[in-house]
Amino acid sequence: MTFLAPLFLIGAAGVAIPLVLHLIRRQAKGQQEFSSLIFLDSSPPTLLQRSRIDQWLLLLLRGLAVLLLAAAFARPYWNTQSKSEDAQQANQRAILVDTSASMQREGIWPAVIEAIKTTAQSAQPFDKLALYAFDDHVRTLLAPEDLSASSPGARTQQLLAAMQSLEPSSRGTNLGLALTTVGDRLVRTEETDETPRVTATEIILISDFQSGSMIDRLENYQWPAECKLTIKRVEPKNPENVSASILLSKDEMLSTSATSGSKSLSSPAEDNRVQDGLAIRVSNQAQVGSAKVTLRWHDQDGKPTDESEVGADVPANGNVVVRIPKLKVEAGLLQLDGDAARFDNQRYLARPPKRAFSLVCLDQEKREANESLGYFLKQLPLDDETREVQFVWRSPGSTDPWPDKSSTPLIVVSHAMLDGDAVGLKKFIENGGHGVWVLDQSLEDQVRLANIQAQWLSITGESPPEIREANISRDAMFEEIDFTHSLFRNLADSRFNDFTKIRFWKHRCVELGDNPTWTTIARYDDSLPAIAYRSIGKGRLWLLTSGWQPSESQLALSSKFVPIVSGIFGLAAPLERPLDSLIAGDKIECLEGEIWSDASGKLLNIETDAEGKRTAMLDQLGFYRVQRNDQIRSVAVNLPIAESDTKVMEIERLERLGVLTSDANPTDMELEKKEQLRGVELESQQRIWRWLLVGMLAAIVLETAWGLRR
């Protein structure tokens, strides 16, 4: 028997009080003096017989009452549990194993298996165990019910057998998702289970616990109050790691913490080519000691595409930016050599094929530059890494076939358009093309006005609104611009949204009113539409009520001309889907007519949801191929950049988000506190003190009855 408050047992010393009372001899109260004895000297009485206890039953009853009272205040309990109590007080433990790419480092996975074995063997027979694995998503390997009927030895074998088919993946680490998912499952199991009563819940995390883990999911999560996280960190044989990432923008280059010149191992004749090459950021995760590595391009088959190498000397816990010659082929991989941790030493790059387009301007080619729309269109820099745009003149009334929208996404027409051109333009737009109709000549000529009205009816199929030349006493300018529209969204910044310096000498008045088929995204300061558009069939018709040439306005000579016209061209010929930043584990949408396959030519398994959306999972690193309309394009799938951040995460980051953490080896104080809490629970369940008080009262009643009888 154990006492919860043993200091109260000191009160048991009160049992001496009845004993003392029984041993005290009382003298006679009355005294009688005799005259014959007054002259004699007094002498102490002679003890003829020692004091002895003659009421043993009263003494025992009184002492028993004192002892029972002291024991009741000490709150005793039996420190043993029956089998039924053990079954009702099970601990719930979820083993969470990290299978992300960083777990591929040498020495980690054997340590994971050993940690699983140790955890299983240290579990109590009545504990509920479950096994989960996670990288960027969570998988249930063994649920609690799968292990509930197994003996401790068989349970360990089941856990180890489940780990045999498991290995690190090529995906990132979403630790926040894993902890919230398993935490919710533990709480849900505790609430719905009717028979067992869980006394403690614990998540045992077996991971390298690297800093690149995503934990943002924990920011808005209420961590279960009774659940603790125990971290068993497994370490690689070599904690050093060097990684490389391809910088595709200047902002990424400026984000590096340190920059150094690259040490080129190529010939001097290639130095200029390297300096103009692709920027690569090389990072070293080691806390001490610099790392010397080399970079080289390889083709899709793993063969070097260039004999030159670029070297980098990266300081400890820092990074440098080096330059490497641009990739000559459509797709290739960047190989980093000199690093012991090889799981992130390859970066895959696939450039989208350049598409050839034509920009057609229907106008008189021989017009003077001051009067010509096409002259300024021809100067536009529309070429980029993904497209080449050729400017083409089309004469009004030409009998040449109208181009297809796949090769010519945009056609610009001026006032020189004829009725036959209007019919061809309508068919072009209905098939998915975009047409920009620029009213770039005065409508004071009634013949020209009548032609415009007839062409309006021919193109839109609706009666023409009121169209006239605007009578302005001063220069007009843009006043109302919809910066939420995609055409002006890039100009919404305060550095670029000033349009007050663009003046319009002339413009046309087109009373669109509340016509729902037209959308006006820019107006002049007289509230008349400046830029509007509407859909016709599969395409779109754009309307500009003033020309951009200098005879009409200052638009062509302003800095806003290029982004506006380039934006319209971009809407007519949108870029290919962004397939250059895919990572392992992404689910890609497969468009109609697309065929996806991996590098070996094996077709991907395409799933179709209830809405008819077709998706495929990209599980592995490397190159995939997508075929559409007899065109084959390579797609690169890489490791998440954050997975290369292999420094150990600070536990305080989780604690600041409310996670209750505990060490894998608890301290003596924690064990003592846990034992004390267990004693309080057992004492509250057994309540032996009530029976002790009942016994004390019974002893007092018997003692009183015996005393009254005498």
C-alpha cells in the first residue's frame, strides 16, 4: 500500500494518549485528618504493586480510532492494477516516419528501422500503436485495430514487416500536414472509442528533422491538449550537404546571402560565354568547412553535353552564385559533383520549344510613318524565350487566304478595311483569333462613316451604335482605367499607372451605353470609350477609338504602348502552360488530346474525376514527355528546393506554434511527476479513505458502548 500524503501518518502518534490515560493512577479525592496522627512525621506511600492496564478492550478501541483517522488523512491506495483496469487505461501512440527525399542520405534509413524496433519493444502490452508514413502527404501503414489483437512480440514483427516495403521517396517534407492529420486522428479515435479509456496520447516522430520541412499548416491549428510530440531524430553518417538551384530571374540572384566569382575550369576562350551563361546558386549546409564542387550539363541520357566544367568554392553555411554556359539542347540535367549527399545533386531543365507567330496589320503599307499603324507595330519587341513573332502586312481587299489563328493569333485593322475584309475578319475571330479594330481616321467624311457602320453590322451582327467624330476643344487623355483587368494589371503599380502624359489629338465617339456584350476597360476624360472588347464566336474583337500614330495621339511614343499591345498579343497567344517549375508529387492536368509518358516511354496512369478533369501524378525526378498535335515536349520534374536545407530544425519553432514536445528520454523529475499523477488517479478511483473513516466511527461507537456498560 502507498500513501498519497504520508506526512499525515505522523498523527498516528496520538495513539499514545489513550495509553497514558490508562497508566495514570488517580489518588483519592477526599482526605480525613485524625487527631492521633497530627504529631507524626509524614512519609511517602510505599508502592506495593505497579500500575497495570486492566481495560485492554477500551485501550485497543481508542488506539484503533486514532490510527484509522491518521491513515484516512494520508489517503492510501494500492499501487497495482487489475487486468481490466489495464485494458481501460491504454496509452495511444502513433509512430510517424519521415520518407521524404532527405531521408535518402547514407546511414539514415537503417537508423529509422532501429528506432521503429526500439519504440515497439518499449511499448506496454496494453498500449495502442499505429504506424504512419509521410512526405508531402500522409499514408496509414498500420491502423490501431491492425495491431490491437497482437502480442508484444508479434506487434514488433508487424511493424518491421510494414517497413520492409517502405523507402524514402523523391518528394518534399510537409511536417505540418503530417502532424495535424495524425493529431486529428488521435483525437477522433479517443472520442469515438467506447471501451478503452486513453490516459495519454503521443506522436513519435522519426525523422532527420531538417529545416526545409514545411510547418505552415500548424499556424492555424489547435494542438490537442493531451497529445505530446516525441522527436527521435536520426542522423546521417555525413551531415554535410551541397545543393545547386537554377536562377531564372534577377530577384532570385539578389536573394543570395553571399556572392563570389566562379572558378571556371574551362578554357580561356570560353570565359565570355560563361559570364553570359545561366546563373546557378550553390548552397553549403555544413556548419564548418568550405566545400569545393563542380557543375556540368548532361543530356537526358546522362552524357555530358559540354566538356567544360564550372567550379565553386562554397563557404560553410553560405552560398555563392556561379555562371555556367546555357543549355544547348532542349532538355538537360545539371550535375553537381564533389558532394557526399547525392540525393539533390541533379537539377533538371527543359526549355519549352519556341513557337513561330505572325502579327498581321491590315493597312496601306505605303502610308507615311506619322500616319501608319503598322510602322509602330513593326518595331514592337514581341520575341522572347518561348516565341518568335514576324510582322506581316496585308493589303486592304487582298484575295490571299486569311491566316489560321494558330499561326496568326492577332490581326490589327485600320480604317482602310473594306467590306470583304470585314467578312474575313469575322470568320477569323469566330475561329478563335483576336482582331484589333482601330478607328484611326476622322469620321467627318460621311462615306467613311457609312462604311464603318456597315462593317460594324457585318462583324458584330448587331446594329451599329451612334458613331461620330468627337468634338473636343482640348486634348483628351485617359481618365478611367480598369487596372484589375489583365491588360492593365502590370501597370497598376504607382510607378507605372500615370497616363496623364499621353494626349489624344483626335478620337471617335462610340455610344456603347449599357450594351452587355461590350466591356469597356479605358475611357477618356469625357467619359467616352477608349478601349473596349467583346466576344465573337471563340475569339475576341478589340475596339480602339483612336489611333496610336503621332497624327492621332502620343500613345505610340509613350512607354505604355509596348505593354498594352504586347498584353493584347499575349491574350491572343497565351503562353504554354507553366511546366517549368514542377516538383515530384505534383498532380498535372492532362488536356484533351495530350499523351503523357515517363522517360522510358511508359504511359502515365491518368485518372478522371467526377467533373471529367483528367490528372496524372508525377512521382519521380527526371524528364517526362507530353505529346499533343504531333508535337512532343519534354517536361522536367525536380526535387523541392527546400528539401536541400538539411540543417536541423529548432524545436522552438514547433513550440511557438503550440506543439507540446517532450524529449525522447524523460528526466527524473518528469517521471516522478508522471508517477504522482498516476497515484492521484488511482487514489481517486479506489477511495480507501472512506472505508477507513467508517472503521474509525465503528471503533468510537464500540468504545462508547463499552464505557457506558461499565
